[in-house]
Amino acid sequence: MNAFDQQTAALECAGLAYQVKGTPLLAEVTLQVRPGETLGLVGPNGSGKSTLLRLLAGLLRPQRGEVRLGGQPLAQLRRREIAQRLAVVEQQASTDDAISVRDAVELGRTPWLSALKPWSASDAAIVEQALQAVGLAHLSQRPWHSLSGGERQRVQIARALAQQPQILLLDEPTNHLDIQQQLSILALVQALPVTTLIALHDLNQALACDRLALLERGRLVALGKPLEVLTPQRLHDTFGVHGHFIDDPLDGSRYLRLRSC
Amino acid sequence: MPPSRLALALLASLGPGSAALAAPTHYPLTVENCGVRLTFAQAPAQAVTIGQAGTEMFYALGLGERLAGTSLWFNEVAPQFKAQNDKVERLADNEPSFEAVIGKRPGLVAVQFEWMVGPQGVVGTREQFAELGVPTYLLPSDCEGKDNLNGADGTRLDTFRIDSLYKSIEQLAQIMDVQERGAALVSQLQARLAQVTATAGERRAQDQSALFWFSSADLDTDPYVAGRKGIPDFMLNSLGMRNVVESDEEWPSVGWETLAKANPTFIVIARMDRRRFPADDYRKKLEFLRNDPVTRNMDAVKHDRIVIIDADAMHAGVRLVDGIEVLAAASQKLRKAD
Amino acid sequence: MHHAVARLALRSLAHALWVGALLSVALIAAASIGETRLGLSMVLQVLANHLWAAGYPLDPIDAGIIWNYRLPRALVAGACGAGLASAGAVLQALLRNPLADPYLLGISAGASTGAVLVTLLGVGAGMLSLSGGAFLGALAAFALVTLLARSARGSSSNNGQIILAGIAGSQLFNALTSFLITASASAEQARGLMFWLLGNLSGVRWPAVGLALPVVLAGLLVCLWHRRALDAFTFGSDAAAALGIPVRRVRLLLVACTALMTAVLVSIVGAIGFVGLVIPHAVRLLGGPRHTRLLPLSALCGALFLMAADVLSRTLLKGQVLPIGVITALIGAPVFALILVRGRHAR
């Protein structure tokens, strides 16, 4: 029993199960995201990463089990309350509307605005802050459609930051981006002081997380530090590849070398 | 029209004085009718009518016995024909079906409107009837000088002439071999028309105007009113009155705004038995005119110069002159009051 | 916080004032132009007489035409344009489809069936007017479409379900209407109905204003209340949920609200096309996609457009009134084409 277990999990699920038309996508997933940590979600395609994220965000309703946000069951919270504490960045956001970058980021203030609390100077300041945090303040007036993929993802992250959440959920945010964009986004996410749950495809990128949760065919098969989770045995059983760690002579960090079986 | 006058006229026509016109028809008979050549080997034994005008022509010619079925009625039959009409089967109040007409095996179908039997006829086309050996006779008033494919009820290219009514009677009489009665009926109508127009013509000034309101799709919407060159227009012109509607369509729909501004001396409304639209009921028309905030200020409504005429009397049938007489009476009453 | 509320209230009031002024000018202009010549000064005098008993001596027919025919017609045209345009904007946002329009959910198809049932078959035994039948028909079609959308299988695209259900429902009711007309209508009835179906403002009087204006104002207010929620749908309904919008509730409320508003308008004036489809797009081009501006601007432009179309419909051809749907299509179709072309270049 260590100090971590006694703290209330920022976000947790217990016995989560979800199926679509009889096909189970998730079964018996129990997970706790600790406050302040960056938890990586890894697993092969179809392992249920996106489904788990959506369930944790409250976008889907589980058939069994429950999700708790800051100790409170998600089902009992109003969407607005959830959105004030939890923000989601999807894999790819698209729209036909001719919105500007600033418009898109301003959407993040939606859960905080109401008839009695209309748009004010503080909202504008928060949006400005978010833009600067992702390094896009100079592009705020540009139309969304003129941005590159990486810039669009940054805008989505800025939007999520504008929500001022305690928890940030990201679903494979770097999937279709150039390597440079990928690295910069990941660095950005790492630097955020928010509790983060990030689904990742690239295992080397996953090494930078505090902990990793490994999903295989809808089940949670491993949870712990990256080096403890990504053992050669695991890599072979779950991913079907041979892998071992190499130390990088440049800065001493660990790096995963993968070979096919 | 008082029944006694008609009976007298018929009796008179059968006397030796009209022997010159009492020639029997020579068969085979060929008749040019609205672009179609009709041939009759003998006088048709039985006929069917589509349209009250044709029906009443048959009765006026004493041909009620040879009428197998009637259809398309606007009003109750003229009182002098009621007894006769009760013995004839009514196939439909409105449009009959093609089979109902054919089922009577008629030797002639007398049709009042080309949109009943014609290129876009709702009962059928003339060719369809001809294929089964049934000649269709269209009353010339509806096809001569009229384009029935343009405008909802057709558009008059030429002004309606009363001659087409006389032609209808004469041709029907010829086909059915009762020419002497036909001639008598025509001269009778001519006489009455001359009398009523003469009385009005004494002070023939263009200072009286009118509009004819037939019906409306919905009471508040634009009404169907009589246009220029048509039959109601003829009725007005023969009395020296002016139609305030300027369209050449037979029954165009014109907004109340325009009609109210035109402010005619008289408003003629149609009375009919049909209840296809709420405005068919002449009482509803009266109610509208008296209650609508604009129309109730029209001169004709304020001074109760609303003339009610049977719809059938606005058509090219034997009751047309009845209608003109009603109109003339109203016009004269006003002149006397001046 | 109070600052912000007060500022918002003041700004809204200022906007409401200039919008109101513009609409009033348009109203007076629309009332001055018509089938017969009745000048602007007469319109002003009529208004003066009615609003503060100024006592100008006027020909009762002229005054009656302006007060009882033209003003209600212009008001209903404005209300209708505003209602249809904002309904179109809302549905385009909710369903994420630029081709969505207020009639998508079967409303106009159902209204025409209802109207036909009442006029041709006498359903309702004379107690139901054409408008009443149209309204009930619209609601019936909408209920059917909703049922269809609910029971459609596949949760892949909620919006796709709704749109397909709307198309199916509309087709069904249109087929019914065609069947009824061909089976039992006379040429005159068919003509009268066709005129109504294409949009007809000629029978509109003050009672229609009493119905249309409050319904549209209420509907518009409900939609405006949800302007931020509509913005949140920009990246899809999941993104909206993640931004704190109760998606199902909002969608249900707004769809029902626009459906009701559209059903009332269609039952009064028939199905006037293109307004709900084209106006929101045109306004987006001018004012951007944010609903705080899009909704009121669409309503305003819709109102002005339809008032102008109504005036055109009765002055374009001398002595003849064109169905207003023809005018909106004649203007709307090329404008839509222009928007498409311009949209392509803008990217």
C-alpha cells in the first residue's frame, strides 16, 4: 500500500464492459488515472483504445461497470460539469464551417459560459493563453482550413486547454502527422501540468509517459511503468514482434528496438 | 323563363307558318364540329350529355325521351324541365367516368367543355370515343376562338359570339332530326335577347360596370372572376355594361385588392349546387363580401348591388338569356333610381 | 460578471433596435407596392390613423387594402422568411449537412397531404380548414420521420439516419399527395392546390399574423438561446458532447422547435422553398459561421428576402400573381450556384 493508492484517482473505471451488436469491444477493464500523471494507452489496432477513451470521457455508456470522475460516478454528473473537468482531443477533427483558429479555440470556453456568465475579458484572456501555450498566437485569425494537420491538432489542444480541464484525454493525436509535428505535439503534451491520458500508436513515444496501460483485444493486460509493461514477452505476445531496449549513447535514454518475428 | 312562353313558342313553330324551316334531316349527315368531322348514318336513338348546357338544350328541343344519361351539373335543372329530368338517369353530378358514358351505348355525346372531352379531357379524348364508334359533339361556344390549352379554363382568342349558341342548338337539332324545333328555339331566344338588349340600349352608356365572381379556392384567397371576351363579358356588353377584369383568360384569378380598387357598379355572384370549394355557396360569397374589411366598402356591397345568377346561366346554354334578363333588371332598377 | 451581462444586454438591445427599424422600413415599403397604386404617403397615413388615431381622411377601400391586405401579408412574409431561414440554419448546424432545409423532416410533404385530404376528401367534415389539415399533416409526417430515424439500424451516423428518414418520409407523403390529386381532384381543385403548394400569401389577414408572428418570435428566441450549443456542433456531435452540451436533449428540443415553427408557417402559406436553404449560406459568407451572428442575421435577411419576393410576385406580371415559391426558386437557385462556385474559389 503506497501513498498513491490512498489518493482519489482523478479518473477511474471499474469492471468496464462495452459491446456493439453482440461483439464485445471491452471487457472487465479496471483502471485508475492518478492526478498529475501522464498515462499512456497502448495496444494493437482493435484493442479498444478509442472505445476506452470515449467511455472514460462519457461519450459512450458502458453496458457494465462504471466510470468515476474525481470520485463521482460519471452517470450522475451533467455533461457541463464533466466538460469543465475533462477535455477530449480526437484523432482528427474536421468541419465544413469556415471558422478561424480563434473561433475554434473559443469553443473551449463553452462549458463555462451561460446566460448569466456571458463572454467576458477573462474568457478572452484564457483563449489567448491557450493559443500561446501551443505556439499559435500568430495564426489566430487564419481560417481553420488553411492550416496543416499538425497545426490543426495544436488548435484542438488549445481548445482543450481553454476548457481549463483537470484531465485531458487524447486519442492518438499524432497519427497522421509529420515526424516533426509528432515530436513537437508530444513535447507540448508532456509539458502540460494537467493529468493526461493519451492513446498512442508508436511505442517509443509511449516510453515518455509516466505509466502505460496495455490493452489487448479489449482487456487490460498490463499496467505500470513503461519499462515494466513493454517487456520482450509482452511485445511478443501482444504485438507479435521481437523487441529489446537499447541505451542511446547521446543522452543515456532508453529506446526500444523492434524486429518482426 | 316562364314555361308557358316556351310551350307557346314550340307550338307556334310546329304550325304551317314555319314549314320552310321544318325540313327533316337528310342522312347520312356530316357535321364539322370543332375540327372533327362527325358522320351520322341516322338520327341517334339515345344520347348522353356532359354539361348542363347540353342537357337543357335537349330538354328545350323536346328530346328528353332520347336522353340516356346526364352529367356535370351546376345548378338544379330549370323548373320547366324538372318533370322531364326526373325520368333521366344522372350519371354523375360532376365528371362521369368514361365507362359510365360508354355503358349507355349512346349514339351521341354532347359535351359542354373541351376539358371534359378533348385533347386533355378528364373523361376521355374524342379519339377514345370515336374508336368505340361514339361521336362526340362539343358545343362550339367552348372551342371556337378559344384556346383551351392555355390558362386554367382556357383563353378566349376571339370574343364570344352568341351565334355559337344558336349554332349549337341548330346543329344538335339537325343531328337529332328535330330541325323545326331547333329553329323555333333559336328565333325565340333571339327575340328575347333583342328585347332585353333594346331596353337597356335605350340609354346605352358605358357608365355601369360589373365583375362576375364564380368561386374561390379558399374564401380569403384570390377569386375566380370572369375575364374579357367570354360569356359573362358578352352578357355585360350586350347590356352596355363594362367588365372591370382585364384578362383574356376565361376565369382568371384576380386579387381582391385589384377588384376592390376597380369598384364596379355591380358584383355578380354565381349560385350553384356544387360544393367543391366553400366559396361555391353563394351565401358564403355574400358573407365574405359583407364582412371583409375591404370589400364591404365597395360601392356594390354598400348599396347592395349584388346580383345572384345561376352558374348555369353564365354558360352558353338556353339559360344564358335568363341570366342576361336578371342582369338587365338590376341595371334598369339602378337607372330608374338615378 | 455583472459587467458582462449588462454589456450583453445593452448590445442586444442596440441590435434589436436597428433590426426593428430596418424591418419597419421594409414593411412600409412592402405595403406601398402592390397590384394597384397606393402611394407611400397613404401607407404612412393609414399607419398613423391606426396607431394613434391621427384622423386622416382616407378612402375606406384604399385604407382597407393597406391595413387589411398588404400589411398582414408583408408581416407574414417577414415572419415566414425569418422562421424558415433560422430553421434552416439550425438544422444545417445540428445535422452537419449544408443541404439541410426546414422541409427535410417531411414537414412540407405532410402539409400538402393534409391540405389535400381536407380539400379533396372533406376529411374533418368541414370543421377543419385547409390550414388545419396542413398543420396536422405536417405533424404526422414529422412523427413518422422521427419514428423512422429512431428505429433505423446502425449507430454509425445519427445524422445520416435522420436525413434518410426525412427523405423517405417526404417521398411517402409526396406520393400520397400525388395519388390523391390524380385520383379525385378536378382540374380546378388541382389548380387551386398547386397554387397553395407553391406558396401563396394572398389569403393572409390579421388572424394569420396573430399566429405566425408569435410562433416565429418564440422559435427564434429558443434557437438564439442555444446559439453557443449550435456553435459547439462545429466539429461534430461527439465534440459537442465533450464541450458540455447535452446533445440528445438539445437536438430533440431544437428539431422539435424548428419542426413546429415550420409546420405552422407551411400551414399558413404553403411550402416556400429555397429560403431555408440558401439564406443561411449567404449569411455565412457575409458574417461568418458563429451562430450569435448567423441566427439573427439569417432571420433578418430571410424576412427581408421574402417580403421582397412577395412584392415581386404580385408586380412582376401585370394583373397576375405568381406563386411566391416560383420567385424564391428563380432567385434562390442562381444564388445557390453562385455560393457553390465562390465557395470553391475561397478554398
